[in-house]
Amino acid sequence: MAKWFTFHNERIEGPFSTDELKQKVQLGSVSSEALVWGQAQSDWKPLSWWHSNLDELLSRLQNNFDDRLWHYAMQGQSYGPMSRKQLVSELKKVTGDPNSALIWTKGMPNWAPIHEFHDLMDEVGVNRRAYPRAPIEGKVIINLSESQTIIGQLKTISEGGFGALNVSGLVAGTEVAIEIQSESMPTVHATAQVRYVSESQFAGFKFSQINREAISRIVSYVKGAEASAIRQVSAA
């Protein structure tokens, strides 16, 4: 099913089905100045353009849809293509250590270790303490250009990178300037590489340029979050 996102006043909303977005347009709950993005598009487009080209976009999705975008490699062997759901299932039952798995999905410039995929780590059950990271609430401001900004929902963070939801229109391998804002720690400014974007619009980022002070803030936060989680388990 086609899914669409809208972008207006630095706010991303969605995903919406085609009928849901049409209804919102008819009711006037979507601004005529909004931009729209879906998997059939390479970038954000004006709402008027989306409406005019909708039939072509839906046809493109129907003809080209394939969710078998994922591969993994272990012990010198690679497996795939497969859907993300299949990937999680396969990694859960591998005979080797899933911590050593390498992952590749469409758009990535090269293979990457599983600990860069924060959402997969949770679903597969990769040892979090082996690759220190922590859940976090907040937002990440992604500057694509002087005139285009995306605001995503911050979900996880580590000294190596972070994961965020509701980020669409990003291309794996792209470097972007980011600003991480959370009540849990001081603001972090850095440059990060988009490592992957999943079908659910969860994106993984790897820091490419970040100062020591920012790294120290992140490490302190992750250690504090881990200690708090251990105390909660002990008290249960």
C-alpha cells in the first residue's frame, strides 16, 4: 500500500494512505504549501505536483514494489535478498553469534555491522551492553540544504551514531548536518552519514564529524541510562 508523508512548517506528518491524504486535502487540513514524499519519489514535491502526478506514482509503485531489500553475511557467507521481517527471523535463529553479522540493504554504499542498526538490534536481541547505546527522547534536526530541513523523532543514541523515526526523503550514503535536541542531555551538533532508511521510515546515522565534548555528553548519557536500567531490573 502506498504511504505518503507531508512536510510543512518544519513538521513531518504521516504516513498516510492515498485515500487519507486525499481526504485531508479535501477537508483543508493539509496546507496548499505543504510538500509531499512517498517511496515512488526521489525527493519532496509540492502538493499540487503530487496531485497532478498521483496516477503515475501509484503505477510506478505497483510495478516496482519489492520489499526484499535486505541481506546479511556471517562466517564468509551472504544471504538474501529478503524482507526485513524475514531478516529478523533469520538472525534470531542463526547458529553463530548474531553480534558478528554484517548487514546490507538497498541504497547502502557498503556492508555495515549489525550494531549500526539500532532497531534491528532490539528486535534480534543483540547484546546491548556489548555495543553501548540507549533509548532517548527528543528530536533531530537534519539540514539537507539551506532551504530544506527535516525534523525526525530521536529514538536511540550511542557514541557512534543514532537512530530516528519519521525521516523520509533521505538517501543512504548522504552526509548531513544534524542537531540533536533532548531534555536528557545538552544539544549536540555534528555531521552524520545516513547509513540506511527502513520501510518504516526508521533511519540509522553514523557520526562522521563530532567533537570530543559532544562524544563525552553522549557517553555520559548512555552510561547513566544503562545504570538506571540495571537498578530498575534489580528492584523488580
